[in-house]
Amino acid sequence: MKAIIVGGGIGGLTTALMLRARGIGCELFEQSDTIRELGVGINTLPHAIRELAGLGLLQKLDDAAIRTDVLYYLNRHGQEVWRESRGIDAGHDVPQFSIHRGRLQSVIHRAVEERLGQAAVHTGCRLGAFTQDEGGVTAYFFDRSGAHASTVRGDILIGADGIHSRVRETLFPDEGPPCWNGLMLWRGARDWPVFLSGRSMIVAGGLHAKVVVYPIAEGSSPASRLTNWAVLVKVGDGNAPPPRREDWSRPGKREELMPHVARFSVPHVDVPGLISATSEFYEYPTCDRDPLPFWSCGRVTLLGDAAHPMYPVGSNGASQAILDARCLADALAGSEHPRQALMVYEQKRLPMTAEIVRSNRRGGPEGVIDAVEQLAPDGFDNVERVLSYSQREAIVRGYASKAGFAAIPGLAAVRA
């Protein structure tokens, strides 16, 4: 069997490794001229790290990332709404990693080239079209100038080509553009003094704006870390297209961001100072797409953001793509026919990811901050009198259960 993978992001690269581990051949095609270290920080959750550890990548990730220990949810006044241990500290057998997206992608990319050979990865190849018949799939790739680059034949084609997926567009030509919810996300990272344990993550804010801060790598000295920050602000009603196209590498505008930074009071870290000191940062209108009725058509299927783009809450985008890769590889290895394998994969993964997409629209686990702010917009003396521990726990734990990373009972929650 041979698979054609369209897209050289985290999902596509992980799929190549998963297939290789099961003796299934593949070639990967990426439209960019190089597979670059784009983006800023992300969190990868234990259920996804467990899959990467199974591929022998745990030590490489440990060398490039920070093991997250505690997550704090604060209101916009800096008062603690919820606190919980994460990763190993929550009882998982593997860590939760805070890592630069590009470094995560680079670790996986290097493993692909080592195990499959550099010839298996083709850059500068944009998918133009594909056809399929009873015997397989034929894909036609073009370079940036529009000239034909290659024609490739395989048993299946996997569209792992992101929120603007050409494969998805071919399967659903009338779907239209991604859905924008009116939220703009600014993201950046720079070397900054250690706060809390040096491995902690803070999410603070309220209904209309949030800030996220966490370290993603060692710093220039033992007293510093490469610290990731993100500011998410409601700037529109979601009824119009985003002001600029979704692009992880689009530079942000300081004059648009800084007026929003004054909304937050965050203890432990000087957020205005951190953001002001970041020379270059990026903006991204937070978009998703409605869940699809199906992912697979004959010998063609979707994976990762091409299948289920979701709002960036709950640390789930890259993690779910990694889980997709494992499930698809297992299905292909355990089925007699590729079509049957793609249906098994879809039946297992589509319902779960569709629920995560819908949950992220409602705020995901960060909705616990919103729930408290609705009841106590000016802050509180005792959060228990605003929303009980069990009510707050239900919001956070409910999401973790849906997303598949619920920790061992009794170890995850830390009462303030």
C-alpha cells in the first residue's frame, strides 16, 4: 500500500511516521518551498505526547520543550478561578509539553527524513487536482509558477493541508470560507524572567478578552525562559469576514494590540512589559469550520485542520491531529481494503472531533472563567460563593473527558 499525504504540518508529518511504523509506504507533498519553523507556542496534551513517545520522540521533545506542571485560570482582576496540575503532575504517564510549534514540527520532520528518507518529502508542490478509480488515486502537483511538477499514483490520498485545504475544497466545493467568531488572536514570545515554578501556565481574562502566558523553552540564563504569550480579544460580532486572511505568520500591529493589554491584571508576570518587549509578534483571526457529515470519499480522506479546524482553546488543535494520525494508521494496518480503513477511521474520529469543535465555540475549559465573570464581573471575595468547586470542576473536567485527556481522579485538581 502507498499513501499520498498532502500537507507537511504536524498532522501530515506524524501520519508519515505512523504509516512507516506499520510498514505502509507514503510520500508527503508540501506546497511551501521549505518546511519552516512557523508559529509561536502551543501546548501538546498527554494523550498526543503518548503517541509521539511511542514513535521514539519523547527525549527529543523533552530537549526542545517545557514540561507544564500547573495551569491557573484567573479572572481579569487576577483572582484565581481554578487551578489544576497537568501532565506528569496530574498522574499521566507522559508530560504535557509547552513548546514552540515550529520546534515540535521540526522534531517530527527530522524523524520523517531519517526514517523515510529525504526523497519521501517533496516541497514546493501544490495539489492542483486528484482523480480516483477502483485501483487507486492519482494526484497532480504544481509549483509556485503554476507549472506541472509531478503526477503521483497511490492507494489512498490523505488531505492534511490545513484550514484552507485543497482536498476538502474538492470534496465540498460549496462550503465557502472559514467561520470567524469575531475574535482576534495576537501571539508572540521572548526571553523573560521566570514566573511561578518556571513551568506554569496562566490563562486570565473574561468574556470578551483573555491573555495566556507560559514558558516554551529554556532561556538565555537559568533565571529566564523563552515565554509565549497570546492575547485573544473580541473585535467583531462574527457576522462579517475577518479583516485579514488567516495566516499563522502574519505580523501583528502593535497599535491595534496594546490598547487591549490594559484590560488584564495578572500577578506573577508583567504582561504589559512582556508584550512591549516582544519585537515581532503575529495576529490570527480565530476561525473554524462547521463539522462535516463525512471526511472520506472513496480512497480520499481528511486529517487534522483539514478535517476539523477548531478555535484555539483547550490546547487541542495539534493534539487532535496527532490522534487522527494514529487512528488512521491503525485502521489502514488492520483492514483488508483501503476504503474500509478510511470508514473505520472516520467513524472513530469524526464524532469526537466534531464535539470538540462545538465545545471550543462555547469556550472550552476556559469557559470556567466566563461563567465566574458573568456572576461576578467586578471580582469576588470568595470564588466558592460565586460558583462552587463542583460546578467549576464540571466545566473543566467535562471538556477534558470529551477531548480524551482526562487525568487520574484525585491527582489533577488542586484546591486553592
